[in-house]
Amino acid sequence: MRTSGILMHITSLPGPYGVGTLGKNAYAFVDFLEEAGQSYWQILPLTPTGYGDSPYQSCSTFAGNHYLIDLDTLVEQGLLKPEEIQNITWSVREEKADFGLQYQSRLKVLRLAYSRFQGGPEYDAFRAENDSWLPDFTLFMALKDHFAGKPWYSWETAYKFREASAMAAARREFRQDCDFYAFVQYLFFTQWNALRTYAAGKGIRFIGDVPIYVPLDSVEVWSSPELFQLDETLRPTDVAGVPPDAFTADGQLWGNPLYRWDEMGRDGYRWWIRRLSAAGKWYDTVRLDHFRGFEAYWAVPYGAPNARGGHWVKGPGLDFMRTLKAALPNLSLIAEDLGFLTDDVLALRDASGYPGMKVLQFAFDSREPSDYLPHTYIRNTVCYSGTHDNMTTRQWLETGTPEMRQYAGSYMHLTEAEGEVWGVIRTAMSSVSDLCVIPMQDYLNLGAEARMNFPGTLSDSNWTWRAKDGMIEKSLARKIRELTALYARLDSQAAKTEKPAAAADGEAE
């Protein structure tokens, strides 16, 4: 079935409180997607942001990001007073999220809301339904507050090693703080589920990311250290990264603790099944980050200055994929199969049956043939102009070599009359890929100022781009819809474009 969507993280929505939220502008964007004839809204992880304000470095794989809770909704519910949120400086620049200001003020405001909260059956039901992860998360956050934000591996020994008596005492001592953090999660999931219900009514489905790794300072590593490559002092032995390539001479040193895949496999990868089961409830389709790491991963000795000294280690491979499919047969998943791909990685992706990703920005290196060129695609793929980790398409075209620009221009027939960025979008839409996803920055024809992330770097520009009020217009929705209809990606056209029943999934076109 041919469909399309737009990549736009929640934090990038416009709004008055310094960061995009689950409030009225999120609902307005759903309306925009419907008007534009789109079927999917792709977002980045909704978990709390961590080191470098990255949504891929979260302290919890199950919790929601409290920055996304809409404050106006809390005013409507009587949990906040207008002046309590209007007299706070939430941002300095409309087009940039300021996570520092969020860190200073957001929880303080939510504590005011908590002071007026009366609880009730729905709140009690939420806590009961999430009992598998919520108690550990709320205690983790309460202890973080108690230890002035220090990472868990710097806490007192009894808390660091989760000694039973210390844990029981902490749950009693910090019960009120734990209840507050449970309330925050209740707010997040109430608002998120309401948005999802509204989107479903408009025919819009969500694609959401699940990072392959979790950071060392996370409730998952603290609560289940036996599943990670740690020594007896709970210090990592090796950490995650990727090797040097044409873009990064030193590779990328991510620093996340690596998994003990043998230990995880003993109980049928239960930790992963729980994680992806939860993601399957959050989103309609899950994009599984760094898919190649399941075939083999780059292990770097802990404390190394860069990723050069790492080495490849075999991952869980097909055993994991088979277990995942057996446990979650209805999970819709996209394999983020970018990066250094070997025949073994490609074989694992193909054996899994999950669609991989095709990124047009990777297609036009004139030095060698590329399987990112659209004429090489099969249907069981997702085509992107670029992703959150790439330049915007306008920036890519403006900074490319003359050879690349000539090759791309000739292949995609890019012209000033159409607009070069629109020519790239047209090429993606016309591909045989079942799904086409375009970043919102490309539809807005934005340049370097709107890049979402530069991988492997720490910058106050990463993750901060926001659309300005009035930037996302109805005229743009009509233009997108026309292109979507032209290439038969409207849901109403799907039945007409289904391949014959005799054709095999993944068959080359």
C-alpha cells in the first residue's frame, strides 16, 4: 500500500512555552496532515531527554517526557492558574527550543499542579496498569532529586547497589516525591493518548523511534545491571559507538553501556519484548534505531577518548528477530538500516522481513554505484529525502560538490522553476517504496538553520529547531496533497495500487 508521511518531532511544533507540546498546536498539525493527504506523522522518541538534550539519551525507556505536557490544558482543568505560567521566561528565540529554561521551570510548575490534584479512579488505574516500570522510575527520580541530580553510580553504596533494606526505606521516605512523578507520568500519557485518539479519527498514524541503547545513567541500567556489560563495581567495560567513516575520522563515541546479549537470551529477551511491546502501544509503527547493531556492534573500551580503538562483536542476530516476531507478531516495525552495512546485516534485515530505509541524500556520491538510487528500490522500503540526523535537503544541495549537484540534478531533473528541494521531494514520492517520509524542514524549504541534529557532536543547536507560528499554512497542505495524489499515496487510492496477490513481499519492481 502506497502511503506517505511527515517527520516532525513534537518539540518542533510552535507554541508559547518554549517547546512544542501535546496541546492545540499538535492537534492543528494532525489537521494539517489530514489536509495534506498524509497517512503518517513520524516523531522522535517521546521519552525524557538526557545528555545533550537528546531524546536518544533518556533516563527511562518507558516514561514520557514531561516537557511535552501541555500547560494550557492544565489551566483548563483547574490545576494551574494562567499567571503561574505566563510570568515565566520559557524561551529566548521563537525558532529554538531552550531546554535549559525547561529544566529550570517545568517541574516547578508541575508541582503546583500536583498540589491541586485530587486523584481518582483513572489515576489509580494508570498506576496499576504501569506497575511493571512506574515504581522503579519514580523512585529513581526521587533519589536523583535527593542526590542533587547526580547519576545513580555516584549515589551512596546502598542506593547504588539497590540493597533491599535501603530500597524499602527510600520508598517510605520519598513516597510523596514518588507520587509526584507518578502524577507527571499520568498527565503525559493522558495527553498523549488523547492526541493519538484524535489522530486516529483523522486517519493519521504515528511512527515513533526506539533507540537501540539506553544511557548508563538510566533507570534500566540501575534496576537491571546484570543485563549490561558492567564490572563488579557497576562500571562499564565496553561502551557503544560506531567506527570511523568518511564523515567522522574518529568515529562516534556514544558511551552507552552495551548489552549482555547472552544473558538477555536466556529468558527469551524478555527485557526487549517488554520494551518493544510498550513502544507498540505508544505508536502505530516503531522505527528500530541502529538495526545493524543487532547483527554486530562496535564495542569501545570504557574511558577511550574516541571510537577508533573499538572492535566488532557479534550481536543476537536472527535468534533475536525470530523471538521478537513470535512474541509480537503484530508489531509494525521499520529497520533503521543506515550506516556501515555488510552482507550479514542486509541478510538479517531481509530475513526479518522488516522494511529498511532509503535516504536520497546518500544516493549521489558519484564515486561509486549506490543502492540508495531510486531505480534500485523494492517496495518493502521507506524512502526519505533526509532524516533528523542529516542536513536539510536545501542545505545538502547548497553545500554539495559540483559533481554531486550535477549528478543529482540530472538524475532527479531538478530545476529552479519547480524548486530544487521540491524536485527531491517529487523523486522520493515517485519511488516504488511503499512509504515515503519527508522532514517538515524540507517542505518548508529551510536551510542549515533548521537542521535537527549533527550526529556525534554536542551542541546547543542539536534538537532545538522549532517552526514559527504561521509557518505551516493551508496552501502548503494543498500543494503536498496534490503531489501525494499524483503519485497515488493517498489512503483513498491505496486499493487501486495494491500489487497482485501472487506477488511476493519485497519483490523488486
